[in-house]
Amino acid sequence: MVESKIKEKLTINEERPFLRLYLIVIALITIIVTTFRIATYFVPLDHSSMNILMILMRGKDVDFVILRHWMDNGLYEMYIAPPGYIFGHFYLYHWYFIFYPFYILPLDISMYIWDVLRLISVAYITFNISKITKNKRELLLVLVFCAIGYAVDMFLNNANWLILLLLFESYRQLQKDRKTLSGILFTIATFKIIVIVFPFILLITKKIKIKDLVYYIAPFFVLFIPYLVNPPYFWQMYANWTVSDLEESNLILLFLHTILKVFEPAQLMFVSFGIFLIYTNIEKQPWKNRAFYIGFIILTTMFVFYLVLMGTFTRSPT
């Protein structure tokens, strides 16, 4: 018993330098992006220029600004495009309540608070992820891609860090056998609808049984009731998923553009966490070795695919 505790302590101590290095990388990313943001206040923005600096300046914090503008019409008309936009929100409606405090604050203040919360949440996950696994290879799979997602999420100032935090804490509560709380946290994270796959990841990794899906389906169904009561509200949101600003394009390009709205590299923050959970719960070593490379290839392919799509639509007329 004593030998087991000593071995576990040594294993944890071996992980600490690795996790500290990861936090240093996250801190450097935060400093670099924040410095760039401050510096751009003093550089005139040329919207017609295709200079890489101008492209980066136009892209910084763009998602945060869009999220604020999408709030302008209020809760009941949040899916109606505000002036200057082709389409409105495509998050589930409860996002309005989550983001409202950051909507009413001045832009710069709310933006930096959002940054601080992102940094705190990633630090919290880093300090607690060893409670899921202490294997460096398993941690590497999630943390490398999470760092990529973090950099993009901070640059664009999106909300993927919040999804990662909610899913991570949902899983931690499940480990403590608090299934009701786990289901509620998952449901809050579904403001981006693709998160709906999370309970099925838990199911295939045998962390829950089929009967336990009720803890995740029930709160989501309650959340979904307003769409059932008012179907046009749902269909208006659905329409926003498929609207494209590429007016004259072939169907394939329009389809890829829709995918691009659903997936972005910032989502590697929580996508990598889902693959990480699958990988850590594979018991047979040969399959585990294969799963590592498969997971790495999937995440890398997703990132490259996004970059290719971005290059395509950057060159396309809008």
C-alpha cells in the first residue's frame, strides 16, 4: 500500500514539469496575442489591403465583436441578422443569458475579462487533468491540440474555452458519480450544438450505461422546449446554419462553407478533449498505440482542412 502511494506520488511529480511547461506555453500565447491586440490600436487599418498584417488586424477579436452584434436584436429576435450581417446567431438560445454580462459591458473591458477567464479556465483544467490520467502520451494528445485551439480561440476571441471547461467539469462530476450535475453542465455546453456528441463518447468509453443517457437527454430536452413550442424560432436558427455569403458558388463550395461555420480550429480545444477521453479508456496496448496515431492524424487533418478551406474562401469573391 505504502509502495503504491510512493509510486503514484513519483508519477505525479514526473508530470508536473510537463504541465508547467504547458502553462508557460499558454502564458506566452496570451502575452503575444494581447501585445498584438494592444499594438494594433496604434496602426491604421486598411480594409482594402491584402497585406498579412492587415489581414491579421481585421481578424483579431472578430468573433467576439460578431457575438456582441448578434445580441443586438434581443432574445426573441436573436436569429434575425442585425444590420450589416447576412445571417444571425446559430447558437442555441441559452447562449444569450451566458453572454449577456459581456454584452452590456464596454467592448474593451468585456474582451479582456473574457481573456482572463479563458486563461483561468485552462489553468484550472491543467492542474486537474492529471486526475483523469497521468500518462504523458495521453496528456500530449489533448494538450498540444488544445494549445493550438487556445491560440486561435484567443486571437478570434470565441467561446470554445467555455465549452472545454464545461465538458471537462461534466466529466469530473461524472467521475464523482454526480450524474445529474454532469448532465446539466453538458447541457449548458450545448450552446454550440455539435457538443451533443459528448454523451455518446461517454457511452462508447463505458463511462455510462444506456440508461444513464437520461441524465444528459432530460436536461437537454427541457432546454429545447422553447423550440418545440415555437418551431419558427428553431427553423430560423437552422436557416442561419445554411446561409452563405458566397452568392454565386457551386453546391460543393456552399456545402464546404457551411461546414466551415460549424468547425473552426479553435474548436480543437474541446474536440481534442473528446478524442482524449476515447484514447485514455482503451485498455489493450496494441489498440491504444494505434488509437494515439489515429487521434493525432484526425486532429491534424481537421486543422489542415480548415486552413485549406480558409484559403479557398479568402480567395473567393464575396
